[in-house]
Amino acid sequence: MSKATETGDDLPGLTIGISGPARRSTAHRLISLGLRMHGARTHYIRPGSRTDVALLDGLVLSGGTHVHPECYDQQPQVTARYDRKRDATDRRLLQEAERIGIPVLGICRGAQFINVFHGGSLCQNVTPLRVNTRHRPLLLPMQTVRLVTTSRLGRLMQSAVIGANRIHSQAIKRLGDNLRVVAVDNDLFVQAIENTHEQWLMGVQWHPEYLLYHGGHRRIFKEFVQAALDFKLSRLEPEPAEPDRHSHSEEESP
């Protein structure tokens, strides 16, 4: 927790971008609620938007249509809805977010897109591959998810096993570069990823916005907002002044 939060000092306003489809859904309104509960303002980003990522303090890549398989060098193997404009927008947003270093949270499609962006691939239909998990979608937290307890996600969930929902029919297959798996389900399908370097970046395969009544899933948004605050405060800190070499040399001259 930042020193400013602990002392209750006035904090600068936080603006977190939520990338989504052209039409907002209940899920996107709940994501906004989850962020605003912890003090952030939100800005909805539609496909084709030219939002300046440098003006954001955090970025959420939300759920929605499938990532087009051409993004990971495959052809469609299932009948699905795609949104090429959104794929292009999310790519630009994520590229800028990683260049600047702002925190990123990927939810469902967003987690998959992070993996694809890093050179990974997706399994286009996991439903027939399920053995130990249910085939039908679950909005309630009835899916068992096992966490790496030493991961960022494991620490904030405060448990090695949690319940989560499941709405997706795709999953991460080949892991992308500079990422690590931090959660799996009982069929060992990837349920969460994090990056391996300093930037705060996390992708969860489930939808925590539908589970805001649960303290653990609510903490995902709290942790993300705190990371955005910490990053913003670091950007507001003045650069250390360089010593005046000319005056220093004059003082030392005989």
C-alpha cells in the first residue's frame, strides 16, 4: 500500500480505460463499478478509438468476442463472432500500455489477447476436451481454480484454491513470451497469467466483475487500482536534479 493511502492524504484522480465492444454490456458496467468502488474514474474505449494511452493510469482489456485466429497464425476452426477492429484497437492499446508501463488487467478475452500479443496461441474450443470440469457456462463461482500461492494473484486471493465462474469456450494453449501461468482449473486449462517483469500485468480467464459480492474477487480490482495509483504517483515524482557541473568546477578551481 502506498504511503499516501496509509496517511489519508489527498490523492490525484485516477483514470482507468476499459476497452470493450462498440456496445457496452452489463459486464462492462460491472467492471466500471468494481473500479469506482476503489476510487478510480473510468473511460470506456470502443473499437477504432484513438484514446491516448499516456493519459490513462491503467488499462482493462475486457471480455467479448473471440480473438481472431489469424492473430496467432491459425484459421477459424469454429463458428464464432469476431471483431477485427477491436483486435486492432486492443493491440495498439496494449502495445502503448506496455511501452509506458501502466498496469494492465485482462478479463477472459482480455487475458487471451494478452497471451496472443506476447506470441502465444489459443485453443479455439475447449468444451469437448473437458473431463473433470463442467461443459456448460457457470455464472456462479462453482469452478475450482488452483493458484500459485507465491504469485501476485495467489497473495491477494489469500488461498491456494478458489471458486470462479466460467463463460468462455476458448483457453490459452501455448504460453506467450515473458508470461507465467499462475492458476489452472481441474482440467489444467490456464485460468490466470502474469508477466515476469516489473510492470503490473495480470490476465484472469473468469469474470470477477460478476463476483463483486465476494471479497477475494473484489480484491482483484482493489489491487489493480492500487497498482494504478502507485504508478501515477511514481510519474508525478520530480526527476532528481543533476548537479551543476559548471558551478562545481568553478568552486574547485584555484
